[in-house]
Amino acid sequence: MFNLIARLFIVALALLVSGAYIPGLSISSFYIALIAAILIGLLNLTVRPILYILTLPINLLTFGLFSFIINTLLFWFVSTFVAGFSVEGFLPALIGAGIVAITNWLAHKIS
């Protein structure tokens, strides 16, 4: 349980840092980043596997690179629900989703 909470806080910090350095990505507070991290985690747990199965032929044709598009669209989708978390284009969403994915992977490996 502690590992889950620690990873959640690490992802929220990664969101704050990426919001500070990526133009087009803004996060107003740590509370908003925490809510966005929870929603990103829930969507990655429930919706992403379904999207991977539905887009399996495209994923196979692109050698798995389409999974970056799926992560980007889910990241962008969360920004439509959370007030105070805004993404102003595809490229900031792609970079932000990549940073969050790498940070989540590192946090998972550490804990």
C-alpha cells in the first residue's frame, strides 16, 4: 500500500515538473497534479488494455509505436476532465505522457 501511494506522489511530482518545463502543459497546483495522476492511473488500468486490444493490428504494423499515440490520447483526455490541468496540443501531450510513463516505470522499478 505504501508503494502505491509513493508511486502516486512521484507521478504527481513528475506532472508538476513537466508542467513547469514543457510549454503548452500547465498544472496549477500539487493537488491538481495528484488528481490527474490518479485519473491517469485509473485510465491506464482500465481503458488502455481495451484500446490495445482494439488497435492490435495497427500496433503490429507500426511495431508497437502506436502505443505512444494511445498513451498521448489518454493523457490529453485526462486534461479535459481536470480543471487546472491543461494540455494545449498534441506535442506537449506526447512529451508529458512520455515523461509520466518513464517516471512511472522508474518508480515501479525502485519500489
